[in-house]
Amino acid sequence: MRYADGLLSDSAERIQVEGALRESEKRYRGLVDHATVGIYRTTPDGRILTANPALIKKLGYTDFQSLAARNLEAEGSEPSYLRTSVRERIEQERQVIGMEEAWTRRDGSQIWVRESARASQDEDGKTLCYEGIVEDIAERKQAQTELADRLRFETLLAELSRRFVHLPTEQIDGEIVDARRRVCECLALDTCSLWQVRTAAPDFISLAHVYRRPGNAWILERINADQDFPWSAKQILAGKVAAFSSLEELPTEAGRDRQTFQLLGNRSVLAVGLSVGGGPIVAGLVFATRTERTWPEEIVKQLQLVAQMFSIALIRQRADAALRERESIVRLFAEHSPAAIAMLDRKMRYLAVSQRWMTGYRLGGRNIEGLSHYEVFPDIPERWKEVHRRCPAGGDREMRGRPLPTA
């Protein structure tokens, strides 16, 4: 009887323990199945034994059977983050904690994860399997990448700003071409075209130069803004920013622009007018990509800074060209005037002289441009020199009496 009572007691206890184990396993399975992080168990050679729904979904699968057909060791991670390095660390240190890796999803895309895993071993120290937890860190990685890209572009803007200060006018065109290339490379833009407003026709813009990333052909040999981009040209000349992430965002009246963009293979465009301090538009910059993309406000403002740098440089270039043209006209007048005329700078160095000046003062065929007036005529009286010193302050001075001594 006592023996029978003992068997019954042991049986009841065993049933109770087994029930507790089943309940514990149920709670554990519920925890694993509802966890937001990925949880897995694999063999040392990469065969997947278990994986929770979160991991199955993160890797782009719909069921465990499809995922289990994959081998993590052979095809689990992006080539530059080999899975073998994780296995070697686990074997050496028994575990890895917080290791960041790029895993490959079912469709071939990548997902950044932070993995912590340990080796489960038997009593003899032989590894039976690896158990790990995988956290999706794609958003953090994306934020880090965006921050790095932003800092790189801001560094580029600072460098360009320094380069364009006091840049010689003859170097402006080359620097603008190089700057547009570097901006496109930094922001992964496919093309950047520069459209300049003609001084004689301020309501018309013409294509001055196009930068294209390698492999992006410019299909049209000749292009006319009024005919091919009428709506965009109006936005530029009005000083407006035209930004659209896709061609569908273009208004109805931009139908012709849409056709041309489609022909060129552009899918997203940003157009910015170039001016300084609200002044007249001198040019336009048009950035484009062959894929749809957004134009965040911060990027738009930074590209407007680029446009302003170009504006200042182009306005200075135009002013310098206009000055040289006026100087050329005045020089032409002076050289062919029937009177004895000389043009000198504030330091009394010759800029231009008429033929009558050269013959009248017996200077022959000498080239006196750049020479000091006092070097050409060393015997000039001091009273004349005093008048010369007062002339740059403004006004006219007339000296009567003896002419200049001949050279």
C-alpha cells in the first residue's frame, strides 16, 4: 500500500512539473513570437533551426520554411560583412555583443542590424548551436549617413565660398564648371545645367553649359528654353524656386516641360534663379536626377547659396567685361584722336596715348604704356607735379605756359 501511495505521489509530482514546464515553454514561446527584435538559433555551419516572426519579416520572408531554406553562412550577409567573422568571434569569445552588420534580405536589398549571439555547448565544450538576437538599426544608420552627407556638403560649400572670394574673372567660368561637378557628385545628382540671361534680352535665357555624370547622355543637341522649358524658364526669370520630386507634380501648364524632361530621362528637377540681393536674374541653375527624389528645404537653401555664389561671380565677370569694353573704346578714341591726348592712372602711369602725343613730343616708336609720366619727362617742373597730385581728388586743372619738354 505504501509503495502504491509513493507511486501515486511521484506521478502527481511529475505531472505537476511537466505542466509547469509546458506553461513555461508557452510563456517563452509567446515572448519570442511577440518580440520586436529578431531571435534565431542556427547550427555552426549556418543552417537556421528557429527564427521568430520578427526576424522572418525583417528578412523579407512570409514563413519560416522559406527562410530555413537559406544558409546564413553562405548567403546571409553583405559581402563586405562576411558571416564567417561572426562565427570566428563566437568560437573564440563564446559570444558577440552589439556587432553591427549588413544583412541581405530576400529581395537582395540590405538591412543594417546589431547582433548579439552566444554559443550553446554540451558538457564536453562542443558547440551545438548559436543563439542570437538581431536588432534593426536601419533608421539609426540612415540618420548617421544623412548627417555625414550633410557635413560633407557643408564642408564643400565652405570650400567653394573661399575659392570664389577674389577669384580672378578669367577663372570664373572654369571654377563654376568644376563647382557644379562637385555639387552633383556630393548630392548624387545626375545633371546640372547653367542657363544665362542675355544682357541684350533680359527676358530670354540660353543654355551655357551642362554637367552630366558619366553614363548620362544629353539627348538633345540643341535646346531652346522658350520652346522646350517655357514654364521652368518663367519660374527662373521670376526668381522662383521650382522643385518637384516627380514629373506628376508639374502643373498642367508645364506640359511641354514634362515632355522634354521625359525625353532627357529626368524624373526629378530643382530650378533656381541666380541673383544678388533681390536684383535682376542673371542666370539659372537646374539640377536633375534620373530617379525620383525629394528636395528637403535644407538642401534647397544650400543650393540657393551655391546659386548666389555663382551670381556674385557672374555679375563681377560681367562688370569686368563691361569695364574692359569701355576702356577699349576710350583707348581707341585716345589713340586715334587728332589732338595730343594721354590717359594716365592715379599713379601717373600711361594707359593710352594718341599718335599726335607721340609725334608732338618726339617719342618716336617707344612703348610708353605702363611707364611713369615722370620717367618719360624727367624735367617736368615741381609746380606741375603738384597739380598732378591734386587732380585725382577730382575736378579739372588747366596749365598755360610752356609746353612739356620733349623727351
